Amino acid sequence: MLASMAKLKAGRMMRLVTDGCLQYWGGAGYLWESPTARAFRDSRLASIGGGADEVMLQIISKAMGTLPRSNHG
């Protein structure tokens, strides 16, 4: 559960920070060779690889006992 919490928080924080950097650098941040653009692309992969954010939320909520029950039997 703690690993899922850490991955979820780190992935979301990485996207938040890189988005702010793109906003700061403007058009220069979108250049393919830009370290900012590379970090932005990598941040999206971090939230997909090893389990999407939704999967991490499901693992956390299941461990905490707050996972909604299914209406299907």
C-alpha cells in the first residue's frame, strides 16, 4: 500500500512540476530537444508504466477497506 501511495504521489507531483516548467519556458519548453519537454514526456510514462494511477488508487482503497462494492452479485 505504501509503495502504491508513493508511486501515485510521485507521478502526480512530477506531472505538476513539469507542467509548471512548460508554462514558465513557454514555446521553448516544447522543443523536442528541450530537457523540459523530455521530462514532460517521461512524466506521462511514469503514471502509466508499472500501473496506472487508477490501479494505484484501487490498490490503496482496497488495502484501506474503502473500495466500493460491486453491484454485480
